Amino acid sequence: MFDVRKQIKLPEAQLKKWYSQTIQERNQLNNLVIDEKILDWNELMDNIPKRKLRPFHDKTNVVFFHIPKTAGTTLDNIITKNLPVWDIFKQHGVDFDKNVAAFYKAGTAPRVILGHNDLSDYFYQLIDRKKLVHFTTIREPVARVISYYDFLRAQPTHPSHDLAMSLGIEEFVLSPRADEVSNSQAFRLLGLLKGNQYKKDKRNQDQLIEDAIYQLLNRFTFFGITEKFDYFLLMMSQAMKWKEIYYQRKNVTLKKFKTDINELSPRTIEIIKEKNQVDIGLYKVAAQEFDNRCAQLGIDKQKVENFNNNNKYFNTLLEDSIIS
């Protein structure tokens, strides 16, 4: 994969023009690119029987829009098993902004982009294939906030580690210093996280929910639900013709830092819900649409159980090979 830290020069005027624009303007420009290139769900479904894998990828950019704590690290590993590693560029918004030219380390724009992206990220302006396969994963909002809090407590190098260690989860969620705890899935989709754009946004709650749903359903080829991760892998296997979908869970928080949701007070749960009403509205629609698409592909409980059993066997074989 490409290393964004390796310094490569890019015309400064080009970068200056992009970064002189407001984040809202960058979001709008990137949405125009997505609208022009997106391979939507129906088009993807129509194409499955005749599609040849390599020509398909030659003509498409594949972008995994990784929302933190939605099983994205596990998915990263699955993606890298199914696509040529030399075609993959992994980046996070902050690192990418520091050294945009690394995008061209191989001489041309990479086909596959992974990372904690933001809608305003410049790479959308640089993708050069005719079509875009754009996907993400969405998680039940209360569970995601709890998981994020636990993750911070287990990561001493994270900038928010000390804050999470010094506060209980309720105090953390209410702290103005905490990030990723209030509607951050919807805000990330809408490009409102960078620079705290959500604080300047004038839309009311209902409009934000409506716009986040529109963004997910119209500007992403498909999406997964973390709580139905194995369903999503079977969806990807069919839709993308990927064969290597067995996995081990990655970036799992240590048990000693895990919060048991059943031990949280009703007040704490209610506070998390209150701060995530936009995400809750988004998740409700996303979960229903995801079920509809699984039904369209014939992915049912029995198929998932069969896959889950096979995946357990795969993990057993891996553990045996490590021991031996």
C-alpha cells in the first residue's frame, strides 16, 4: 500500500486553490464528482451476471468510507485480500492533507482508497476512473458511542485517551472536549465533522436526518450494518464477486476496557440517545434498506449461519497453524 508520509511535490497553486475554499464549498464540489461517477445499487445489481472482475476494477475507483468503530478495520483486511495491494491507497484525512502528492506515489492515481475519510477530502477530485464504487458501514448509534469510549480508554497514544480515562462515560459524552459522540456518523457523511462544521450548520434535526439518508442512499453504491456484518460480507461477495471474505476480527478493544451496556443507567443511555437523534434517524432507515437489499440478493439467516460456521472453522485453522 502507499505511504502518505513519503514527501512528493504537487503544484502548490492547485492545492492552494482547493484549500482556499470553505469546507462547505469543498463538500459541494465533491458531491458533484460523486454524482457524476457513482455506480448506484441498481446499476451494480444489473451488471452482476456478465461482469468480469478485472475489467470492472480497471474502470472503477473503489472507495471505502471508514466511519470509526463500525468494524471498518476488519473490513480493511478483507478488502486487501480481494484487490491487488499495489492498487490500494490507505489514508486518513489529516495525513492526506499534509502530503496530498503521496496519492501519486505509483505515478498514477490508485484505484482503491481506504481510510477515515471526510466528504471534503481532496482525493475525490483526483480519482480518475469512469465509475465510483463508494461504500461504508453504519452502526447502531448508542453501541457505537460506547465502543468509541472504550476504544479511547484502551489507546494511550490517542489524543482523547486522558479525557476518557478521567471521566465516566456519561460525563465523557456530555464533555464539550469529546469528539465522535454526537451524530458523528451522519455528520461524517455530510462533511460536517471537519472544522466542527456542524456547529455552524443551520439545518434543523429533521432536515439533517433527511439529508444524511439521501447522502447514504444516493451517493454510496452500497453500505453495511455493523450488527449484521456477516450479511454484509455475503452482500459484498455477490455484488463485487469477492471470494476471500473469511475473517478474524481486528481492532477489538480489550475486555478490561469494555463497558457492559446492560450495566449503564437508563439516564446514561437516554443522554447518549438524545445527543444522537440524527444518527438514530439515519440508522433506522439504513437498517430497513439493508434488509431489503439482502432479501433482493437472497441472503437469509440460513446462509449467514452457514457462513458463520465456515468462518469459525477458518479461524480454528488459523489458530492451529499459529500454534504449530
